[in-house]
Amino acid sequence: MPGRVRFSPHNTFHSPPPPLIRPALSSSTGSSLGPLTPPSLSYACLPGPTPFVPHYSHRSAKPSSGRAHALLAFSSALLLNYDISLHPSSISSRYNGLTFFGLMEPAVYPPLRSFTLTTPYLPWSIVVPACNGRHVTVNDVLHAVYSALRANITSAEFNALGTRRLMRRASAACQQRCERLRGRRGSAEEKQGGIKRVDFLMGFTEFQGISSTSRSGDVWQLHIS
């Protein structure tokens, strides 16, 4: 068991400043997006070593008829540059036309009031609700992923990794995540928060988009690298 592993008894969330993206990329708006409710999470059996070995592949399955918004579509040349261990306010883009209004467009087509994101790299799925009550937006997806991965790991979940090697890697990912925030607001609280679900990705936190699956129209795969 690696030393100095800290677990928090509560799922604390220290909210960063409210802007979604860097001011240079967004259009000005006079209204706030309002509070986002963290999505509910379902637990499944842990896959293999991290990066977890998929037990199935959505890519090889026949996809559903849905398609993702261009800002979210799975691609090797994704328009958004986003490390999902960081707040969505850290997003940058090569796309000069990225605006606040684009982020408020439907995340998938046809639009859905909610859908679930799954990934073979984590034992949890992420439910993405529509914060506007009508359809899930691009903004909803980015915040839901971040919020879901901010949940604290329990000692039982940590032990379920099964090997000291994986436990050390998760602990190291936590330490590196906290180091990146050194000197920033909330860095002390971040360090006290201990290991979070995002640390189970062992540093593989580059957002690569989402794609439809054959399971149903409201189940989508989250891609990371």
C-alpha cells in the first residue's frame, strides 16, 4: 500500500471561477450559467490495469444514428483542447469561431434531455443532464465530465485497484494534479482533498470527444488519451 494516501470522508468540490472558457475565446454575456448539479454516477466492476483494458469496443460496434456536435465529435483533430482534470475554464481551441452561443448548442443530434457517457478506462458512467431543461448542451457535457471526476475515491475503491503498482500510479497522478495547481487559488484545498476519480486515469486526461454507441441513443462513449 503506497504511503501518504489521503481519503476525504466527503465529496468536496471547490468551485473555480465561473467563466466557461478563456475570455479571448468567448463572447460576452450578461447572464450567469447558474449552478450545475453534479450528475449521479453508477458503479461497475473495475476493468483491467490503467489505462484500463476495454472489455468491449464501441468502435467495432455498429453505431446508432445519433451524431455529436462538431465541438465534441470524436476526432484526431478535435477543435477543443481540454485536460479533463482541470475546470472547463481552462479550455483553449484552434477554432477562431468558438463562442459562448456555440457552447449552448445541443451536444448531440437529435437533441436529448439527458444521456450517459461511458468509457472503458473508468469503472463509472456519467449521466449528463440538460441544465436548461430542454436539451443537453456542449457546455453541459464539459461540466458534467469535470464534476463527475471530482468525486473523492473511497478506501474500498482504492483497494479495488488490486495491485500496489496501480495504487502507486493513482497516488502519483493525484500528486501531479495538485502540483499543477501550486500557487493558484484553491491549491491547498486540492491537496487536502486527496485522491479523486480523475486520478484513476493515471494521467490520461486529454479529452478526445464523444461518439455514439450501438447500445442505445442515450449512451455515448467518452474518449480520452
